[in-house]
Amino acid sequence: MADGTAPPGLFDGAIPPREEYVLRQGFDRELTYCKGLFPDVRMWPPELNQLPATSDGTIHLDRKVIFEISQRVVAELDNPWPAAQLHAAIALWGARKGRMRKRAVKPFADENLPAHLTAAIKLVRNEGPKSAYAALRRHKPLWVRGLGPAYFTKLLYFAGYGAKPSMPQPLIMDNFVVKGLTALTKQPWEESQSDYMRYLDLAREWANDLDVESDVIERRIFQIGQSL
């Protein structure tokens, strides 16, 4: 692994296609309940209203839908609300049910959230993930109260993936990814700026070795960490 090769047996058998393994990773959410979690109706992503719903109002929210929202949002960054809408979709996708979901939307109470996330999206797309991560850290210029790395790296991923092809791609880094990295590399990892950039470099190396997208590697690391 020191030479950039992926760990032997990283995947059990054939590597699944990105469309199925990554983009279709999603969860069922109760539409009416979720709408009530946000303090301002302008934070709600309208695309969620168009998703097929069951008789009890449940929708399925996956990465592909969030990337579609992101494509719309990056074209509307002259208005601060689209960035909040993108993060609303991310928060609903990434949070577990009940109290954990309410915790995920706490940052929306910060009045700076729309403007700071708009600036962060511009930063990750123009300068890359290192600059955006640094600006979103606690008490840094774009910090949003209650928004930690586990969630703001989700924003960097969905808003910045593919924007700077020559750079390591922004990826999600939460506690399950940290656990997976620790297990795979036998090295200590934490949710810090230095380890985030180390992780992005490593994911790109493994992705190149296996001829896959970097987020396929992220998804597998997450899966391994979740299983521990």
C-alpha cells in the first residue's frame, strides 16, 4: 500500500459498478416530517417534492438525486439559498432516523449557513478541497455552528466532485470512514484537515490502481468501517 496499490482483497469479488454501488446508495425518508425540520421554507430542495412517494409519503433519497440537486445549485450561486437546499438534502440523506436526524439539521439555525455554504461551494470548485476544508473548520471564516467534518465533507463531495479533475477528489470522511481507514492501513486516522488530505491522496492512488472512481473507494472504506 505504501507504493499506491490498493490492499489485496479490498473488494470481495468483482468491483460493483459505480451507478449501483455508489450513486444508488440511499435511504427512505418521510417527506412531511423532513420538511418540518428546517427553520425556513427556502432551505427545502424542490427536487424532493418530485420524487416518487409511497402512500404514506415516504421517498427514497440517494446520491444520484443529490448530485442532480448539486448540478442545479452550482449554477445558482448568486443566490445564497440553493447552497442551503443542497445541504438540506445531504443532511437528510446522511442522518439516521429520530434524534440523529434532528441533530443533523441543527446547523440550519445558524443565520450564516446560506452565505457560508455558498462561499464554501465556490471555494471547493475553484481552489479544491484543501482550501474549502480549512475555511469550514471551527472558528475559521466559513464555520457554521454545529457543522463538523462528518457533514461538511459531504457538502464538499457533492458540490465539488469532478470540478477539479487534476486534484484528488473531495470525498466524505465520517467516523465510519475513519474506522475503515484505520483497519485497512493499520495506521491511526482522525477527522482532521491533514488526515483528510492524506485520505484523498490515498483514495486516488487506490482508485487509479483499480481503475475506478475515487468515490467507489470511499464507499468501500465506509462499508468496512460500518461493519466493525
